[in-house]
Amino acid sequence: MSLVEYPDSDSDNDGERSAATSPQPVQTVPKNPVKRKRTENTGDDLPPLPSAFHDLYSTNARLSTSDDPSLHGGRKRAVPHVEGNWPSHVFLEWIPSQAECLDLHSLIHHVKDLLNRQNEARTKKVPIPDITPSLQSELGATLPLHVSLSRTLQIKTENRESFLETLRSSLRRVAVRAFHFGFNGLKWVPNFERNRWFLVLAINKPEHDELNRVLNACNDAAEDCGHLGLYTGGQGDGPMQDNSTSNTSERRKGGQTKSEKADHSEYFHVSIAWNLTEPDPEWISLVQNIDISKYIQPPQESFDAVKARVGNVVHNIALTNKRSGPGKGGGLLGLG
């Protein structure tokens, strides 16, 4: 199981590709990027890569057969690799444009600068986390960002196709249309082991509650295949602020145990950076008070597909009929 940033997209009609070669570098972001207005058109911006490109390079080459945190910036593997298990993850994907990527770098730079200035004004200094952006690969290529719809699932070789078919069927039933999204704040959330913290953009609840509806479908599919759902509480869940108690109850349906449909809107987020040490409560409060609207606006692109990475292959399950603008258009869920 390699430690990687989660995947990306494919030709909008065909979502199943395997890893091939490494991506070529693209325009890198300045160390201290200057915020650019959303309406600015520089003329030298490269056209965006097709969504299919990112699915091909969703997994890094394995550097070691054992867990070696020195190869991954000090990160430790949460689940040991077991032969015959395929680490899998279901998610929604956002590929920031070059302008959006610059805006995100500006926001992260502002956080670092704000923490340093605040610390300099203190008589007794407080440790500042070493914040690492999650926006670019080591080669300088823009990385896609994601909203988790599952825990990391360990799917056995013989169960891969049945899991994917169960997921497709469950998503068909909820018939969610492509939808736009926006952000409502910045915060830090930990993984379950609390050995890694994520700087995340919290997501607004969409007009028609699409995030909860899609998550419920993915949780139903996971539970039908013998896995725990995301944000249903219990060991291994997250990242979320409070894992101590379950915020769902249990019901019976068709002989399967299902998590009752709860509102998980407060947990949906996009991770933009990470650090290994827990931030001081003062820094957590400081970050939550940042007006992110000065740095990042709602993305122009919508969520138009659910993605499932099984091992090193990304499968695309399309939400058909992209909306031409927030709150407009739409159609029933289709397959990629």
C-alpha cells in the first residue's frame, strides 16, 4: 500500500485506466505567490489537462516493500500492507485550475505568515506546525484534491468487481445530479491515530443535500460488502473532529445492517495541506477565524463523477448532465 495523494479523472466517458508513466512537470507555483483575481486572464495560462490524465497517475511508484516514513515526509502507514488486499477509496475529485492553485498557495502562505507573526508577538513562544501543501507533486505537477466518501477499504482480490458493481447500483438508486460546491471556512482535522493533521477547507451544504445523499449511497455499498461506513463513528473513522462516539444509529433493511441516514455536512472537506504535529489550540482558533473568501472562491467546475480507486486503478462513475451553473440543469446518474 503506497502512501499517495488521492486520484484524478479520465476521458469523461471512460473511467477505468491503470497506472503508466510519471507525469511531466507543469508550471510551478512561486514560493510566495501573489493572489490573483478570479477574473484575471493572463494569456500564458496553459489549458487544463484532461481529467483522464490524472487517473493514469494516481499512484506513485513503490519505493520500499516495508513501511519507511522517511520516504514519505515522516508519514506512517495506517494499515499494514497485506498480500491479496487492495487498499481502496471512494471520493469526489476537484482539480483546481492554475488560478485556483495559486489562490490556494496564497491562502496557505497567509496561514504560515499569520502564525509566525502571532508567535513573534508572544512572550512565550508556541511551536508552529511544519505545514506541507498537498497541491503539487514532487515534479511540480498540479495534484487533484478530493472529498472522501469512504474510509480506506481493504478489498480482497476476488471481491473487487462485486464491490464496484454494488457501488454503481447504490449510486444509481440515489440518482444524484452533478452539482457545484463552495467553502465555508478553514480548520484543522486529525486522522484517527492523531499522528497526522490536515488543513482543510470545509464545504457548504449543497442546495439539494447532494453530499449526504452520495455519502449514504457509498456507505450502503460499503456495508453491503462487509465494510464500515465513513463518519458512522468507531475505530478507524475520519479524519473528523470527534471519533469518541457514534453519531448514527442502526437499522435493519433486507437482512443487512445499515447506518441510519444522518447529516454529516460538518465533516465534508477538501484537504489542502498537512502536518505531523498537533497544532496548539491558539493556532486552531486563529485559522478558523480567517476569512477565506479573500483567497478562494467557489470553484467553477462541478462535482460530476464519483471515483473509486481500487489498488492503482481508478474507476469513474459519472453524474450525468453537468449543470451549466450553480443550481441549474441536471439529470439522472449514469455510468462512466
